[in-house]
Amino acid sequence: MGRDFPFDDCGRAFTCLPVENRQAPVEAVVCNLDCLLDIMSHRLGPGSPPGVWVCSTDMLLSVPTNPGISWDGFQGARVIALPGSMTYAQNHGVYLTDSQGFVLDIYYQGTKAEIQQCAKPDGRVPLVSGIAFFSVETAEHLLATHVSPPLDACTYMGLDSGARPVQLSLFFDILLCMARNVRREDFLVGRPPEMGQGDVDVADYLHGARAELWRELRDQPLTLAYVPDGSYSYMTNSASEFLHSLTFPGAPGAQIVHSQVEERQLLGTGSSVVSCLLEGPVQLGPGSVLQHCHLRGPIHIGTGCFVSGLDAAQSEALHGLELRDLILQGHHMQLHGSPGRAFTLTGRLDSWERQGTGTYLNMSWSEFFQKTGIRDWDLWDPDMPPTERCLLSARLFPVLHRSRALGPQDMLWMLDPQDDGGKALRAWRTSWRLSWEQLQQCLDRAATLASRRDLFFRQAQHKVRRVLEARQDLSLRPLIRAAVHEGCPGPLMATLDQVAAGAGDPGVAARALACVADVLGCMAEGRGGLRSGPAANPEWVQPFSYLECGDLAGGVEALAQERDKWLSRPALLVRAARHYEGAGQILIRQAVMSAQHFVSMEPVELPVPGQWVVAECPARVDFSGGWSDTPPLAYELGGAVLGLAVRVDGRRPIGARARRIPEPELRLAVGPQQDKMAMKIVCWSLDDLQDYCQPHAPGALLKAAFICAGIVSIHSKLPLSEQLLCTFGGGFELHTWSELPHGSGLGTSSILAGAALAALQRAAGRAVGTEALIHAVLHLEQVLTTGGGWQDQVGGLMPGIKVGRSRAQLPLKVEVEEITVPASFVQKLNDHLLLVYTGKTRLARNLLQDVLRSWYARLPDVVQNAHNLVQHTEACAEAFRQGSLPLLGQCLTSYWEQKKLMAPGCEPLAVRHMMDVLAPHVHGQSLAGAGGGGFLYLLTKEPRQKEALEAVLAKTEGLGNYSVHLVEVDTQGLSLKLLGTETST
């Protein structure tokens, strides 16, 4: 049978193992070859000098992460040995070494005395484990032999010259001649165990080959590296041993790898399922293995079974049966150039050896003949000697029938022959049948691998649906990469389309669209420009309009139709990916709009025209939990942020004022201070308001505030002037200001939106509570299309120190808890808290896109970090309750590390330099908001350190345009002034 393996048509190297590498960048089944390459590359290889590694693929290995191999002073060749019992060694190879690790001899199936001589102090022996390393010098010596007769006959060059082939063993020819105790005379007349007993000519030929090896390699030292914590298992032809290597007898449940199983409770303890799709009730007994199968129940596979290569149609043959101790396999074949399928059935206890009486289906041949009616002349030619009549040579397996396709039933009937008048037996006899040996010559391994790939992606599509619909925190990005690399992105995108279109939850639909964007981005293979960017190409307006109107199915279908036009080159793929992320933003916006449920107001007396309503607000500083308030995290994970309302240099830097005016128009003004308006805009018509959803348009935030406050209806048929005159008898004037620089990180724009809404609503005769205002700002920012979370308005509109929280649910509701701190602690905090303006503008928009992409991909590090952000907030709140500055400093330091994990790139080099300079003087520090620039806030070790830190920074080169500012906790929050009276909200 040569090197064929009875349990995998692709051989031992490509036997799939029930293990999963969750850190792998690409999702794929793990073959024995993958494990061996990983062991060679990352465990045995590191630290070795230049040279050549040689590794067999006939064994299963386990090697610790650091095997402790020393390469100091290494020369020659080295073999890697793993421990085995003396009993195991009786049928295996084992090394004899001296105290310095030099190999003295190599025994194969040695005597008891020889094996005992090799034993280590722990009673185990170093097995020949299929791995060898040759230094450059030794490899050159070995390479030199390939042109010398008769060793040239080991290569195709020699064979093409007409030489007689020479079969040599790596271990018992090439390495054995380097072993110190081996004598030349014994070596020349010996033969490798793989050869068996050949004729005299072979012995003479081998004598010459070994003489050449001895001449070239004898002087090369051979040492052994023993890995006592490793394990070795040769992959024999024993089905029992094979099943043992793929199952987990002590495990509480089944090992399910790259498989989708509808009824997991039916899988027995210690069993394994690899790359399968199991629909309906499929029962699997303890210690049994399923690989590469698509089965539809009801099916009962009992203990001790291995089933591989069946599809859904063929699985019907298993209905009504219970398999026990059987090996059932489907095979892809080529018969005279035509593709076909064959099915083999053998027993777990059957022997694949040629010697001995043998069994079939775990029974003697005579018992099998009596049970089935098959006769020995059905299986073997009459002139075949009885000694050669074995399982390997028996023509048992139908490969072609004249009138129908073959299936597992053409073998399974043998288990329980029915009283059918011999119909099954006649069908079997009239089929063209092959023996196992003949079958091996017809296997189509390319078709086998292609079939396994197709099934892998079929089960993967079920996985995608399950992960998304069950809202699991499992990353699909490795699977997306696999589909793209294997040329199968189309079916995956079709599945994502179906999930998005059928989702009743906008969060599920948005994540599905984000996954489509990932597929498109992966197809671009790193070319085509940046993933983050605009998503307003006119070609995508129609699909977006369906989504805006709530027609999810229509929108997804229109997106897919448009997508098909953008697949031809990387630049188009990346742009299409951006627009899919834009579509996801529409769904996020609709989810966040649910916060409107919690916006309520009460009518109050309408101020007289001309009277200003002035809203003033502090800024905010976030101490923990930022990013968890950002949709979709805020409603998929649940958010918790601890923030402080703060005055900067004694001032409340953010504000808005509004008043009614007789003219039916809207006058808008934006400035750096209340009395210094830099930009003024007048809106006379609804057309003047149409750019309210373009964040960079002049006065867009103020225009959105009028719309969200319900003062103006942008879609009304009534002109602007008529709307204003009918409801208010005139127009409005609205001014906003911020004394903080753009991109400060102190929550300016959201707090400004809250101030504008508060002033406008009061000027329009409505009173809005602060909690309602928090939700109103969420709504406004979605209308404005800037997105964003709720922490800024919680931090700046609510007074003091508090924790805002949102639960993992829709509608999105924010609840705020005020944190009680020890007496006089607020003053202590004021003395130790400082702001440093870094001179760098934040890049929050690209940061936001990157974070949302990572969250929707459910990258494990990002998911874990998001959970940590929420948990850390509760620890930070406790530090405030204790009034401990050192603990708060630790919170800040941890928080900054969490922000950097969430948004890599949010720490510019100049800022890092500044933080390093300040580190000795502070308990902790962090950039405000999302990072990237703006304000740095510090908790100093000593009180009132403004001048001292200014001096430290002044001595530091390369910091740019920085400034240091005093900061103190604001205990008032949003305040409203009207007609000379002041009220706090």
C-alpha cells in the first residue's frame, strides 16, 4: 500500500485535525501539515543556525512553546527526539546517545536489552520522531552525493539517465552512518527497515550506495535534542489508534471545529466534528468522528465510527441504521478520465496488513461470507494464492453501475442483509468493483480538496447567518479573508445580503452591511486607496433612499445591484466598501433616533420678542469609559462613561443665546465668544436650510437645531416665512459660541448642540429637562450626520462628577448617576487637575470610522477592550468615592492605554513626547475625548502646579504651540438666563 493512508485520500499530511487556531488571520481547517509547519517555524526552528530542516508528515507531534534546545557550538546534523514508552519503542525506532548528546546508534524494533540501554532517567526512551536538521556544511556534503553513482539514481536526473532506482532511508541510511558506534562493515551490509527482504541484486546495489554515504558523511557529527515534554504518535493504519488521536475521551462534550450543528446535544462526549454541516437530529456516539460531511437527520452513528466525505443526498442511506465500530468514506475518483464517486465501508478492528487471516467489518471472512452470500471468488481471482487474499486485494467496493449512480447503500446493505430475494447482492455483483489497492490508483485528490473547500464555505455561510442573527461577539474577518483568497466571495456576500434584508434589528442589518464592506475591502487586496472616506457618490443615492425610508429589503437589493458595477478594480472596490459603511451609518442613525422616545417638554410662557434666552455650559473631561457610549457600542454592548463638568481658566466656555424677532426669518451667528460673532447667516427660505445635514456647511449645527427643536419642518409644503408667522408670529435669532479651539476633545460640539437646543426651546415657549436634552442632542447629531455618542452632553449639561450609562438595547436610553465624593475632595481635585493644550487638532472622524469597522468585525482585542472600558468605569467611580488621587491617576493611565487599543494612531509622536516629559510630575494623564490631539489632562502629584509644569515644558524642545490651563469641577451644569433672571436646569 506504500505511503497511502486508509483514512484520508489526501494522505497523512492533509488529514484534518479537530483543532482551531482562533488567532489565525485566515479561517481554515487545520491539517497535520499545518501543525507540523507551525512546530517547525515557531517552536523548533527559532535560534537554530542556517541550515536545512527535514520533517516527515507521517506523525502527530506535540511540542511545548519553548522546548529548551541549545544551539551553542552546534556542528553537523541534529535529530529531534520525543519521549515514548519502552513498549511503544518495540515497534519503532529509538536513539542511543552518550552523555554529551552524540548519537551512538539507531535501533529499529530493537531487542529489549537495546531499548533499555536507550532509556532516560524517567524510564522513557527517545523515539525517532521524523525530524532532522542539517548544518550548511553537512547539507553540502549530502548534496554532493546526488551526482555520484549509484546515489544519482535517488534523483530524477539519474532515473532519466536510465539508472536503476535506489531507495534510501533518511534515518537508517543517511543519518545512521554518522552514529558513532556504527561500524563500516555492519553498515554496508545492513538495509533500511522500510525495504523488507529483497533479492540479492538489490542488496549489492544498496551496498554501493551506502559505501558512498559513508565516504561523504561519516566525519559529520550527529547529535540529539530531546524534548521531554513533547509527544509523538506515528499515524498507523489502525482505525482504533486513528480515532483515538482525533477524539478527546476525557472531554465533557464534543469538539466541534469549523462546523455548523443544529442539535449539539446529540453529539457524544469526546467525539469530534470537523468541517461538517449537520442539519436536523444527527446523533454521534462517544469517541466517534465526522469529517467533511453534510448530513440531514435523523441519523444515528454510534461509538467507534469514522464517517467522511458524504453529502446531504447520500446521507439518506444512513436513515434507519445505527453504525457501530465502522469506517464509512466517500471518495472522488477518475475512471478512464471521467469523474465519479465511490464509497468504502470497513470495520474499526479490521487489519490492513497482508499477513494473517484478516477480518472484514470486524468479523472473520467466513462469517462475512455466510452473512452476506458473497463468496471468495467474488473478491479474488481463483489463481491468487491464499496468502495474498486480504482486505487490500479484495474487490469489495463498487465504482460503477450500468443503470444508476452509486451511493453508501451499495456497501451498507452488508451490515444487515434484508430478505429482498438477493436484490442487493445481485446489484453489488453486477457493479464494476475495485479492491482498495486498485481504488487508490483512481483517487482524484484535486476533486477531493475542491469538494472539501466547497463544503467548508457552505457551512461557513450557515456560520455567518448564526453569528449575525444571534449577535455573537465572534469575528467574521478571518472567514471573509478565506472566502476572498479562495475565490468564493460571491456566495458569502449573497448570504450577508439575505441576513441584512431579513433582519428585524437595525443593529444586525448594519453589522451585515459592514461585513459586506469588509469583503469588498479584502477583495481590493490593500490597493485602491484608503477605506475611510466619503460615501456620497450619486450612483448610491437610490439604494440609500430606500434605507432612509425604512425599506430595508429594497435597500439591500438595490445596494447589491449597484455593488455588481463596482467589482472590476481595487479603486472601485474600496469606494464601494465606503458606501456600504455609509449605508450602515444610515441604520445606526435610525437606531439612535429611537432616543427620541425620551425627549419630552412642557409649555411655558413665551418670552416677548427681542428678549434673549442665554444658555451657558461647562466643558467636560472624560475619566473612563469613552467609546462605549458611541453607537452602535452604546446599544449593542451597553455603555458606561465617567465624566466631569469643568470650567476652563475659571470660565464656562460654551454657550448659546436665542430670541424671537419680528421678521419671519432665521438669523444665525457663530463666534469664539458671546460678544464676538465671526460668522453670520440669514435664512429666508427652506432652501437656505437644505445643507443642515452637511456638518462642514456654514451654520449646519444651528440649522439642524431649528429642525430638531420642531420650530421648522424642512419637508413642509409651507414656505419658511409662513411656518414662522403661523406658529410664532415672526422669526428667530440664534447665536452660539465656544472659547475652546476646534478639536479640543472636551466635548464642544455636542455640548454646543445642547446649549443651542435649550435656548431655542425656551425662546419658543417650551421647557426641556436636562435628561430629555441629552437624548435630543443624540437625535440632533444623527440629523446632522456627525454621529457620535452621548458622553459629551452628559458631561457638559449635567453638573459635577457623574456616570452615564446606556443598556444593550433599543430604544437607546441614557441614565445618569451623580457620584458622591468626600467633603473637600472637589477642591483637592481642582488643585491637582490641569489641562494642557497640545496644539494638535484631533482627527476624530477617521478614528470613528476605524473604530466602528473594528467593532463590527468583532476583532477579539477590540471586543475585550470594549468590555474592559465599561468595567473600568465602575472601578473609576469607586476611586472617586474614596477620594484617592493615586487611584484616579492609575485609572487615567489605564484609560489612555484602553483608548489607544480602541483607536490605534490616536497618540501623535509630539503628544507622546509631551506625556513622557510630564510623567514624573503626575499621578496619571490622558488625552481628552477620542485622542489624536486637543487637550491633555493631568492629575498632578503636587497641588497648584501650573507654573511649575509650564517651566518643565518650556525647557523641552519640539513641543510646538502648547498652553497650560487651570481647570475646576463645575457644580452647576447647564444654566439658562431669561429677562434678567437665572435658572439652572
